[in-house]
Amino acid sequence: MGKFKEAKESTYMWSAIMILVGIVFILLGKVLNIDNTIKGVLEFVGITFVGVFAVSLIYERFVAEKHFEDFKRLLTTELKEMDSIQSKCTKLGINQIFETRYTYETEYPLMNIIDHSPEDGEIICVARSLFHLLNKTGELKKGLEKGLTFKLALIDPEKINPSLEKVSLLYKSDIDSALKALKDLISWAIKNKAKGTIELKYHWADFPDSVFIFTSKDRKKKLVWDLTFGRDLTQKRVIIFDTDYPLGKDLKSRYMTIYQNATLQIKYSNGNVEHNSFGWEFDGNFI
């Protein structure tokens, strides 16, 4: 607005100066005792200056300002709509939106989340296969050494149907790979007497999305809602919520209900396997 005002005032000033110059040329042509041809030229130039710059002033005043006012109204409307969207996101608890899972993991790598979690903290994940999470063994080991509790749930592989394969893009081989990684992780934890806890449940929810709940640097609970539209990380959209606000609170309630009603398959805690529905055998060696 300030720059527009300066430009407008500058235009007015120079237009007024040129009109005055035109008037001076006209007067010179009238009063000077010089050749008629030169008088004619001076009067013509003066009339041209006055006419052109007078029209310029009128255009600036009545046309250009009208266009600017239209632009200003449009811009004000757009800004109000943006403010409305932003304020609604804030009220619902939406903190950040990522176009891909890759950009989310770049800003929120699992190791950073584990580093900033309190020693008695919980990390909860209710997903389809847990393929990407359970294959991050280095980060999970660090969490177990720190004493974190991992509460995990994935879809019962015996309940995978054509709908899950086509809509949720889930395959049993993904779960098999995740379970193999989990078995290796628990073997390592037993051998190293890791003081943390990790438990895995099977759930029944046929959703093309998942949630990951963790404690942020500011000690607030954050919920990561991962929406899947393809198997590649670039085909996943991620939204981070504050669980103290309506939508974050609703999502947390929904997925914790799924988790609480899921069936426990295996639980490791502080050096011991406390539950083992898989029938896995552990000898303390990394398998």
C-alpha cells in the first residue's frame, strides 16, 4: 500500500509539472515577439503537453484507482479466506500438511522422534503392515535401549482380502517381512537386555490409512495421519495433528479403540518375552 501511494503521488506530481510546462509554452507563444512559425510550434507543444498529461491525470484518478480498488477488494477477500482456512486448521488441531511421506520423514526422521521422547514415553502405531516402521531396526533398538514403549498394531494377515489389496494396497508379503524384522529385533533385545517394551497386536480395521502417535519436543502428543494412495512414499499424504484439539482428539480416539480391541500376539519387556502367540523360539541370539 505504501509503495502504491508513493507511485500515485509521484505520477500526480510529474503530470502537474508537465501540464505547467505546457501552459508556459503556450504563454510564450502568445507573448514573445518571435517568428510566427516558432510561436506555432511553442503553442502546439504546450497544447500537446496540457492535453496528454491532463488526460493522464484523469485516467490515473478515475480509471487506474478503480482497477486498484477492484484488485484490493479481491486480494482482501482472498486473504480473508486464507485466514479463515488457517484459523479452522488451528481450531481443529492441524499443525502441518505434507504432500508426500518422503517430505514428512525428511522433517521428522524416526531417530529424532525417539531422541526427543521422554525415557518413559510411548510410541503408538496402528497401521496396515508396519513394513516401513519395523524395518527401521536401528531406530527401534535405540528406542528400546532408552526404555521407550512401542505399542504396535497391524492387520491380521489371515484377513487380507481383495479389497485390502486393491484399495489399501496391502500384501501378505509386506506383513511377513515386518514380522521377520520384529522377530530379529526381539532376539536382539533379549540378548542385550534392552529395558524398553514392544508389543504387537493384530487388528481388523480395513482402512487405507494409518496413525503414528508420539511426544514432540514441547512434550505435546502429536498424531501423524498417513493417507495412502499408492505403495510409493510419494503417493502418501501426511497430516500432523495436536491431539488436544477436536480432529486430532477424534482420530486418536478412533485408532486407540482399534488398538485396545486388537488381539495381542507378542510382547517383550525389559529382557523377557511376556506373551508369544506366534510360538517363536528365542535363544538370545540375533537371528
